[in-house]
Amino acid sequence: MAQTFTVGTGQTMTQAATAIEPADYRRVLGHYPTGVAAITSTGTDGAPLVLVVGTFTSVSLDPPLVGFLPTSTSASWQAIAATGKFAVNVLGSDQAALCGQLAGRGDKFAGVEYALSEDGLPLLTGALITIEADISATLPAGDHDFVLGAVRRMNVGREGDPLLFHRGNYGGFAAL
């Protein structure tokens, strides 16, 4: 039996129904490493907002676009979406503890060093790179949203190895 769904463009797509179990999906795709980024913004109350993702990617060179895929029901994502803009902070392999804090509950920014950009976006001190973007489109993608951002500014903060997530663990990059 096929499943029909509508994508953000209004186009209807059909996908063959499969019997893929969520645990199997996670196990198999966990063999593919992903970089780890903290998506930040500032709420209407001035408080910093953060969402940790392993789904950040470059999308287009001309025009410069980036994207990420948050869980559509995430309260952190909903708060960031309401701002219309975000910063991507690519974490280094030495920032696993920071990643855990930002992904946790409670005061995620307790003791975290950051500076506000000229657009008021929190840029994490020590991030390998930062990219500031405006949300240009949000498309439904199953239980996630695909967020497309138009890049406004970008910067290399420091040299280093990126923090990677692979098979349920954090690690770094090792050159061959």
C-alpha cells in the first residue's frame, strides 16, 4: 500500500509503504557519520535559543543557501522558527561536553560563552565556523521539517576537527 503526502510546494508525492522499523532505521543510518551543529537564535524576550542538529548541510552556492532538519514537534525549533533567522555554530571535536549541555534540559546556556552578532544571534565562542541566515523556506519532511536558510554572513572561528556523531557516539575526524 502506498502513502501519499504533500510537500511544502503543494506537490503531492506517493511513496511505497514499507515495513521499516524505527529502531532498524536508526541502527542502519547510524553507520553514516554526521557533523554536529548548534542552531541558535534569540527569542522575543531576548533569551538565547538553541537546537542541536546532526543534519546541517550546504545547499547552494548561488545563491548561498544552507539547510537543516529539526524534528517538527521540537519546542526549541518552534521558538527559533518564530524568529525568522538563525545561526549555525559548527562544533569542534573538543566540544562534546558543550554539545551535551546545549542538547539537554534546563538552562542550556548556563556558563556558555557566546557573543551576539550585529543581528542579535548568539555565536558560540570556540565554534569552528558560524553562519548567519534568514529562514527562506520551511518544508514538511515526514516527522521533520527541512529548513532552508539564506546566508547573510559566515566566518571561520578557528581551525580544528569537527565534532562527529557516529553509531551513537561522539568523536572527531582522523585523516588517512
